[in-house]
Amino acid sequence: MSYNDIDKKLLDTLIDPEDLYQNAPCGYLSFLPDGTIIKVNKTLANWLGYAYDEILYKKKFTDLITKGGALHFEMFFRPLISANGLVNQLSYDIIKKDKGTFPVFLSAVASKTTEGRVQAINATLYDVRERKMYEQELLLAKEKADAERKRFEFLSDFNPEIIWTANSNGDIDYVNKRYYQYFNTLQFSTKEALLKVYPRDRLKLLRIWINSIQTGSTFTVEIRLENHSGAYEWHLIKAAVYMEENGTAARWIGSCTNIDAQVLSIQKRDEFINIASHELKTPITSLKAYNQILQRMSLPSAANSFLSRANTSLNSLQFLVSTLLDVSKIDSGQLSLNLSSFSMKEVVEEAVELLSTSYPTHTVIKNMDLHNLYLVYADRQRIMQVIINLISNAIKYSPNADQVEVSLIRSENEKLIKFEVRDYGAGIPEDKLEQIFEKYYRVSDTKNNNKATGLGLGLYIIHNIIKQHQSRIFVSSTLNKGSCFYFSLPASS
Ligand code: ADP
């Protein structure tokens, strides 16, 4: 098939190069080596606001660009185009007929004679107004981010704690001034920081950190850090995660608070309690024994009454010492269990019976449609201690309500027996619910609590007893309405 065979009509329907040139989404411009414009497409003429006869052979390219651009044209454009025959993506501001300007990227190729002389230049101009706008916006956003960063750094340098941030890989990428002071160093790195952690605390920290990376959860951990004189000091590390929208961990911001003085003072207090409770145990046991001997003797009735009062005081003292001894056992990991199968219903009934004499002010309502034969396999004495503690707390912290409810429920699959105690008393503020199980912790800001005395050890002990049984004590509470404590034990077959 030859050119002549092609239907002229078909050719007319195809893309017209002239139309493409005139209406392209970019501007085309041809000018002589001295800059005189000899050809321009419709797109560019429209952008400029000139009619063809106002611009062709009347304007030079340098008339269309700002003074700075004209200087650039003379110093760079001309030498470059003569040497290389082309220029790429030069940035100019173009002046319109109405004197307004707009930014363009200009690429050009030289049209050369056979001898290699430049006879004309063909330029393509891209309107980059939108692009410049984005660039401007980006610049503004960057300036804002820089200002925010400076503000954050100023605040964190002001802080007496070590403040740090880490990226999604867990690599530390910022530390405040306090870090450099504490470790007496000029640089920081994740590896260096990790080496400053007491070797036995490293695994603990890494575990909690990896878990945080995987789950995006915030964490708090106590570890020892080596100071600049080589001594290890206790620090409380707190870290919060900023999450990306897609749910992956984005970055961490954390603090290290030096809690060495507090930890040491608690350790000293624990040591004292440990020694004192052990030392008190023997004399109390002898006193009780002498009391028992005296009780068996025929004494005047006044002496018997004093003896009975002495015995009550001794019982309270013995209870106090056994509480302190329990704490020592828990802290040294020596809380052992004496396991057997027993009826929970019997234990609860015994506990309620025992408390009814100590707390005649309250009625304990029992919801226990449970058969006596439903047994649990646990430490009977310890579970009794837990139940007594929970019921007496319920009574102690509800002085204005005269009723406490205890329930025993068997789970539907019959695998668990749940004990629950509910009161209608002071309640516990929501933000304190986690802390009440901590050693020595007492809620101090509720009206009713101020009157009730205690050491803040009961829940700590019984929480550990239940933990030792591979279970957990749960609590739900509403301030001034009451609380509900419960735990479950596996039913024994
Ligand atoms: P203690 O009773 O000796 O203070 P506990 O460890 O038994 O110590 O309890 C810790 C704290 O928890 C109490 O001081 C009290 O503030 C709060 N608490 C415990 N049980 C209750 C309850 N049933 N209602 C309200 N507050 C309670």
C-alpha cells in the first residue's frame, strides 16, 4: 500500500500536528539567537494575554522574563545552549501583558545550521503555578513543624527528667539535655543507652518494649541505669506511643524519672518490717501460751476479765504481725500454698459467721444456691483469709450502708466457682482502681476512707494469694455508690 492509496478523508480524521502544537497543555516558543520571538503557540499567547501580531517579531524572549531571569538568560542560558544544544527545566518568572507574572519550567533545543551555528531556539514552557503553590505549602508546613520541634525541645530541656523519642523501629532519635548530663556523654545511640541498663533489667525492658511495638500499648517499667560515676540508680521509664492511622506504631515519646531515693527508702522500710515482724512473732506466741495457762487457772473474776481483754489485744497484734509476715513472704517469693479440695460454700459461711461478731453493724446477705458438694482445689486457709479480707473491707468502707452481699456462682460450663462481694459504700475513684492492689496504697480522697484505718496491705496480700492460685481479683466500683470485688477458682471434680 502506498501513500497515494490512503484515503485523503481518513487522513483528515487523524491527529493534526498543527492543532496539537497550537493547543498543547504547554507553551511553545521559537526565537532567534538574539531573542526575537518568531513563533508562539496559542496556549502560550493566551497565558501571556498577547495577540500574535503584538508579540511576533516585536518582542524578545528577554522582554517576557523578569530582570533576574534576563540576567540568568545571558549568563547561563546562552552559553549552555551554544555549547550543548539544549537546556533542561530552567526556572523563570514570565511577565504577562497585564504585568502579572507566573512561574514556568523551560526546556529548549537549538536548531543549528549544517555548519553548527545556532539559527533558532525552540522552547517548551510548563506552567508550574500549582506546583509552586504546593512547594510553598510544604515550606510553610515544614516551618511550622520546625517551630513545634523547637518548642518541644525547649520544654523537654527545661524538664529535670530524661526525655526521649524513638522511631517505629524502636531506635532512639532524640534525647534532651538531661540525658547528656546524666550519662556524661556528648552523643546518644540506642545501643549505648541499652548498655547503660543494669544487665539483669535489660531483658525485662526489651520484652516490654517489643510487646509495645507489636501491640502499640504504652508502658511503664522500673529499671536501673548506670550513672556517670558507674553506680546504678533506679528509674521509672514511661513511654507512650503515637499511632499511625493504619494502626502501626509510629513513634514513642518517653521519660526516665530517677526514683532511686524512693526505691531505697521502700527497701529500707520493707527490711525493717521483715525483721520487726520476725522478732515480734516469738514473744507474741509465748504471751499467748502464758495467757492460755492463766486461763486454765482459777483466778478471781476481775483477773479473768483482764485476761480476756489481754487476749483480744494479743489476737489483734498477732493478726498485724501475720499480715507483715505475709508481706515478707510475698516479697521474697516464699508464699507457698497448702492445696486440698474443699467446699467454697462452707468457707464463705464460716467467714460470714466469724465476722458477724466483729461487725454487728452490717448484715451480710448470702446468695449461695450452690450445693455444698461443689468443691475447689485450693489453699483453704488462704482462701478464707481472702474472703474475710474482702468482706471486712466491704463493711469497713461502707459505714453509711448496713448491708453487704456475698455471692457464690458456678460458671455455665461448671468449670469455675466465682466468689463476689458487693457493698454500697464509699466506692473507689476510677483512676485509683489499679493502684489499690499495690503495697501500702490507700485511697485518701474519699470521705469515708478518711475515717477507716489500715496499712494498705490487705489487698496487696490477697491479690498475691489469688495470683499464686493462677487467678486474679477483679474490681468494679462507682464513687459514693459502692464496690464489687470478685475472683474465680477452678471447680474441683
Ligand atoms: P486498708 O484497708 O488497710 O487500707 P487494703 O489493701 O485492704 O488496705 O485496701 C487498700 C485501699 O483500697 C483502702 O485503703 C481503700 O481506700 C480501698 N478499698 C478497699 N476495699 C474497698 C471497698 N470495699 N470500698 C472502698 N474502698 C476500698
